[in-house]
Amino acid sequence: MSRSDPLMPNTLIVARREYLDRVRSRMFHVSTIVLATLAVLVAFIPIFAKAVDRGTTTRVAVYSSDPQLRATIVANLGTFLNQQHDPGRADPYALTAASSEDAARQSIDQGAADAALVGERAPTGRLDFRFYTGEGIAADRSQLINVGTFFIAILDYTSLNRRAPGQAFTFPTLETVAASGPSTGAAPLDSADFAGRRILGIVFVVLIFIILVIYGMWVAAGVVAEKTSRVMELIISAASARQLVIGKVLGIGAAGATQYVAVLVPSLLALGLENRIATALFGPGDAISPSLVALAPPLVLAYGAYFVLGFALYALIYAAAGSLVSRPEDLQVMALPLSLIAIGGYFQAVLALSGGTAGFIRFASYVPFWSPFVMMTRLTVGRVEPGELVLSYGLLVATIAVTVVIATRVYAAGVLLYGQRAGLREVVEAVRHPA
């Protein structure tokens, strides 16, 4: 074939598209494997937390206005708690006396203690305990300390009965309150359970972020590739701009859904097996609550809805952005603001997972560009009223409807621009006065 053969450009275009398709296919498979591996590792975080917790020492500050009772608690409770442990390891519990109840509680806030135990004797002779827990103490260790207070009450009764025989044994009272962390003022959380309750939120947020950003970029890259190869000149004459935009979103969205399933399935299997693995590694007494307990059908449906609507919103905007550039190297500059918006939603979801600012997080869960991240996190780790969910979905759907119109007009004006980048004025004119 001679160089002047008119079929040569088309042959080169086809060859280039085939090469790009092979590269994208290889990237798709590699990224799926990497994401699935990361998702499985994230699913096993509760097991890692349990393994770390087994090798730590729980520090407990002890106070009582009765110096003798305080010394008894420190000495005898420490012996009770540390009587069954591996001699080759440090004691799992370390008890120290505090100068006051406030000092004991402040030691938790300052990180000097993981918990504080305050014991007082009632006028009737009964022992009353208040147990303050920090974020770092596991619930299984808290329960053992609770049992230890009963042991202290028996020793105290035995001692008093020797001095004044005939007294009846009175069961001690125990009030357990979380002094710090996400459950402040309520019952403490097991460190593994704390991780397990939030593991689903982490998995959901990461998956949504990856799907929205990466596949949104794929939509934009597909538009740019069609412009670069001049295929767009043929396609735009055979279909409307709206059909092309929606078709691009649906096609690449199907690829995103495929990878989503490929990543989610092994993650769910890992979550389902984590309790058995923990039992096999640490024994029946150290099992963890399976994270799948929190995976209720309404949560799955809500996640699916946010996945579809969030991808539709971002993909439409990415398609419009891709139509405004003529070279692949210009795409990153055009897509950077969109990526920053998604990153902002991701960070706010992380704040919601760690108990961030409630008012701002609530507001962010209604903003359409952020709600797929933040509202999903709120659904996973907190309580969301039905009206809030309806408002979030309604705003997201309304924004998508407006975005379809705007993205179609920008796409129709931008796909035929070659060798130049459309400015803000041109984009505004295309939206206001479609061709």
C-alpha cells in the first residue's frame, strides 16, 4: 500500500485503537486484582486489631477515698487479672494508685491510662465501683475487670467478717461508663468490634471513591480518544449528543459495576470468615463479632443506589470535561477540579467514620457531590432519619437531571473543537445557547 493510499490513515487509527483497547484491558485486570487484594486486607482489620490487642498491657488507674481499700484493689485485683498469662510476656494488666477520682479520669484523657476504677464503701458496707473506660481498652478486658470487682468484694467481706462475724454478704454495684472515644457516656466498645463496625464504612467509601474517580476519568479519556482519532466526526453525525453522552456513561458504568462485583465478592467472603479465622488463631475465647452483622439488606440497597447515582453524576461531568480538550495530556488539568471535589467528599467521609464535626458532616451528606461518600458513612456507623435520606436522594437525582442537560450541551459544542481548549465564556455560551 502506498503512502498516498487514503486507507492508510484509517488503518493506523484502527491499529491505534486496538492497542489502546489492549492496554485498557490489561489495566482493568491488574487494577481489579490490586483492589480486591486491598479490600480483603481491609476486611481483616478486626483480626489485626485483635492480634495487636493480645500483646498490649492495659493500664488501669485506681482510686478510693479509703486508702486501705485502694491498696487492696491495686494489689489483689492485679493478682487476679494477671494470674493466667504467658510468663514470657508482660503482664496484660498494670494497676496504679491515683490521688483522686478526677486525676484517675484525667489520666485516661492524657493517655497515661486505658481505664480508671473508683471504689467506695457505702454506709451499709457495700462496695460501689465506677469503671471509666478509654477508647483503647477492649470490651473483653473490661468484662474481666468487672468480674474482678466481685472478687474484691468477696475478699473485703471475708476481711470484715473476721473482725465482725455475722455480717451478710452484699453484692457490689458497678457502673461502667466510657470516658473517652466514640462511645463517650455509654458502654465501652471492644477494639475489634469497634473496627468491625466501621470496616463496612471504610470498604464502601473506598469503593465509591475509586469507582467515581477512576471510571469518571475513563469516560473522559474515551471521549478524548474518539476526538484524537477523528472517529467523533463520524459518530456525531449518526447519533445525538445526548445519546452519545448517556451511552458512554452506561458503557463504562457497566465496566465499573463488573469491577465493583469482582472486588466486593472477595471482601464479603473475607468478612464472613473473619470470626472463624480469629477463633482458629486466638482460640474460642477470643472470637470477634463478624462485621457482616451490620450488612443489612437496606444498607446494601442504599449503597447500590448511591453507587449508581454518584457514578452517573460524576461520569456526566467527566464526559463534558473530556469533550473540551483535544489531547490526552490536557485531560489531567481539566479533570483536576473534579478529582479535588471527590477527594473532599472522601475526607469528609473519613471524618464521619472517626466521629468528626456533626453539624458539618450532616450538611455534607446532603450536598450531591459529597452525599455518595458521607451519607453512606453515616448510614454505616450512625443513625439517619428517613427524611434525611429522602432529601439526600432527591437532591442527588435533581442534580443529575440538570447535569444531563448541561453536559449534553457542553459535549455537543466541545467534541468538534480541535487544536484549541474551550474557555469559560465558550462553555457558558454553549450551555445557554445550544447549537
